[in-house]
Amino acid sequence: MRVLGIDPGLTRCGVGVVDGSVGRPLSMVDVGVIRTSSTLPVAERLVTIEKGLDAWLDEHRPDAVAVERVFARSDSSTIMGTAQASGIALVVAARRGLPIAMHTPSEVKAAVSGNGRADKAQVGAMVVRILRLPELPRPADAADALALAITHVWRGSASTRLEAAVAKAGPRRTSYPVRTR
């Protein structure tokens, strides 16, 4: 399975592609950041992110896309830009019919490090170890995108299989015949 992880941001949108499957070694295909200038109007910045994500999808042809779920941080000034960039990521992937998963930061930390409260250094060290990299990709947004992709390979594929099994089983029975003896 090939997953494109996206760490949305208006100034720096981290992107990372990982190949692998549960129980097998994972490998990094590519990692980077889509940058926009804070001097540009927001609409132009969003178009830059859209074009950048389209280029990554064209080049790497992922099987799924994993996006960090936006949450309310203590620094509310970045929430709007992050949410807008996240929306662009969702639209670009949905337009291509790709499966999309959203993972919270604590889910990513737990999946990659085993601790949902791990700090960036711990998560970064595990990304390096899991993908057998010589060093942690910079900036942090790029490494975070890889962590999202890893999370989706490990957790998302299980969720996808479970959803497929439930769909195949059909509607759940809500009533049962009364047995009399």
C-alpha cells in the first residue's frame, strides 16, 4: 500500500509518501514541503497548495491519503490556515476518488511511538527508525507527514478491512424471531 501523508499548513504543508503493509518493513518514497509566502493573499496560497498536492498525487499515485485532523490548539491564530489547507487536501484527494483518512495528532503519536503524549523528538526518532532513514527530514512538517503515512499503513489498512467486512456482511439484524417450545 502506498500512502501520501499530509500535514496541512498554510505556510508549510508537509507531504510524505510511504510504501508498505502491516507486518512488513515500511519504506519512504519521498518527502517534502509545499511552501507559500505569507505576503500572498490566502486564496493564492490555497491555490499553490492545491497545485502542489496535485503534483504529488500525479507523481506518486498513492492508494490512500492520510491527513492530520485539525484540532483547537492554544495558538488559535494558526487554526484557520491549517483548516483551510486541510480542506484543500481533502478536496484534491476526493476529486481523484482516493480513500481519505484523518488521524489526530495523538493517534499518530501513539501509532508511531506507542505513546499518545510523545513529544516531537520521540516521534521523529521513531520515524527515522521505522523508515530506516539516515536522519530526520526537515522541517518538522515533512517528518510529521511521514508519521501520518506510517499511521495510516498500520492503522488505516486494518480499519479499511473492517469496514469492508461490515459492508460485505450486509445490514445488521435488528429483530429476531421469538422461539416457543
